[in-house]
Amino acid sequence: MDAERLRKDFPLLALGDEATRPIYLDSACQTLRPKCVLDAMHEYYSSFPACAGRSSHKLATEVDIRCDDARTKASTFFNAADPAEIAFLKNATEGLNTVIFGSGLRRGDEVLTTDYEHNSVHVPLVHAQQEIGIRRRIVASRDDGTFDLEAFKNALNTEVRLVAMCLTSNVTGYTLPAKAMVEIAHDHGAKVLLDAAQAAPSTRLNVQAMGVDYLVVSAHKMLGPSGVGIMYASAECSRTLRPLTFGGHGVTDTTFDSYELLSPPERFEAGLQNYSGIIGTGAALEYLDRVGLEEIREHERSLNKRMTRRLMDVSGITILEPSDPNLRAGMLAFNVAGVSHHDVAMILDHSRNILLRAGKLCCHSLFEARRLDGCVRASAYLYNTPAEIDAFSQAVEDIATKL
């Protein structure tokens, strides 16, 4: 993959010269957007700035067409059986909450999760424990940071109604064995919800082949706009899934004391939508398809191997497990002895123009369990180059050996 050529598509990376251009290693938080996505969003505001699903004039009709096109692109991208299985929400968090609170969980029902869940899964489940009375059980990772499939199998029983898990960890980049896990869960009668926000940017997710019941992603982590989430719900599950939000456009009719919901997916899309974002998401999916997810994944692995080789034996640097960069996609989470994670990030930002993430990464429970204050996370993506990785690695080595 020619990262140097792709960089020309991203306005931020075309600014200034090499000395002033930032090294952006925070794509696990939010990716940059190519010009084609910005153009698609601008076209909405400049050429047909109307509402879908309401007015009948030509501008509104054009919005309908463009949003339907984006839904079809998302359906194809994830190999859903029908575009009606794809709903556009404001982010992955809304999709996760929709499933957790709309799938009919009752007091005493059990939900199975990993020990590395993002707060977008963890917090709704804690709330559901408190408000509904569900029971949550956690499958602990192995010491090397990988998923324990045998422990998962042993944790399942007839009381488990939902398996809600992070497909790819936003801390370490490790991806669980989804197909095997889904098959085991279904054998025990449980539905499966996957938080795929970190997996989708560089992994081909075939929801039919995986057999997953629900899957959610956020467009802003896969070259798309902020404020757009994609929720896949199988046709079987979406018919009984209750919306999280009720209001205009989500219903076919109302009286003073009743309402009738639209069919999926519109019933999940109440209220005015982020039309420019939905259209921009369609453009982002097209861009990813043109580049090729397999090529992106291999590029991430190559860059991760490069920075891991440079840093793994440097005194004072600890890399969070798993140690094998092949298991960590584009992410490297680490700490430097004697220097707080926030200080490492600030030094890299102010002295080397290297932008990355530090803290507990919205995964506080994992860090608390491991007695860690946080970490620094570098996350590479399709527009990063070997030269940038070398500059980052040298800068971190300098911090570890000179401070």
C-alpha cells in the first residue's frame, strides 16, 4: 500500500512542510478524513440542505436518495442480508445502549462480557444491573492479554441471554475469535452483541459469516464524520428490538394515547438525522473499499512490528500485553518508568509534534483491575509511514533514556 500517495487525500497531512506537519498517531480515537468525505458533506449543505423522510420536494427527495445509497453501501460493506438491517445512529455508544436496554433483558438475566470493555459497554451494563437487576459475568483475559475461549465456554449457561463484547480492544488492539465465540454463544441460546468500533477500520466484518446478532461501529473511527454510528441488527432481532429514542419520523401514526412504530431501521432513527454525516459515511466506506481493508490491515501490522522492535528492549519501557504485534492491529500501548503517561504524551506533542492518546482510554475498569494509572497509546493507520514510526520510536526512546 502506498501510504505516501494516500496522504495527499488528507488535508491535515498536506499542510505545511515535513518540519511542521504533525505525526498523527491517534487514529484509534478518531481517524482523519479524506477530502472525498469532506466534499460529500459539503455537497449536502450547499446543494440539497433538506430533511429526509418528511418533505416531498426535490431537495428532500435527493436527501432520501443519498441516505438510502449510504445505507446500501453500509449493508454491502458488512455483508448484511438486507439494507433494512442497518440503522444510522449518532455513534456506537447509542447502538450499544439501544441493544442493551431494548432487547428485553429482565431481572436475573445474565450478560457475559470481557474484562477489557470500553465504557460504552461497561457503563450501560452497570446501569442495567442497578436499574433492571441483570447479572453481569466477566470472562477474564489470559495473562498474555488474549481471550480465553475455554473460560468463555465454561461461563455460558441457560441464564445468559446476551453476550456483549468488544471485538477489538481499544487499549491493546487484540481481536477476539468472533466466529467461534458466536457459535458457542448460540449453542447456549444467547444472542451476541459486538462492539466493533476498533475492528471495522481495518478488518473485513462479514456479519452473515460471523453469525452475529448485533454489531455496532462509529464512522469517526473509519475515515467518516463524527456524530454517525452504524448499528447492524439481524432481521429477526430488529423486529423485537425496542428503540432507545422515540419521536418524529420513528412512527407511522399516533393518537392522543397510542403510537405505531415504523418498520426497522427507521424506528431506530427518530428525530432529525445527521444527513451530511450519513452521506459522508457512505463516501468513507467507498474510500476504504478502494484502498482495501486487507491492505490496510497488513500496513498496520507492518508499522506495529516496526515500533515494537524499536521499543520492546528499551530499558524502562513496558508494552501492555499481548506482546506479539501481529495480535495488536495498529495499536501499541505502553508506559515509561518514572514518567507519567500524560507527561509522555505532552512531551511528544510539544517537542516532536507527535499526537497520540494517554490515560485510561475510556476503559477505566481494566486499568483499575490491573492497578495501572493509565498508559500511552500510539495507533497507526493507513496514512502513517515508516519514517513517522521511526521518529515516534526515537522520541519515546529518548524520553526513556534521557529523563
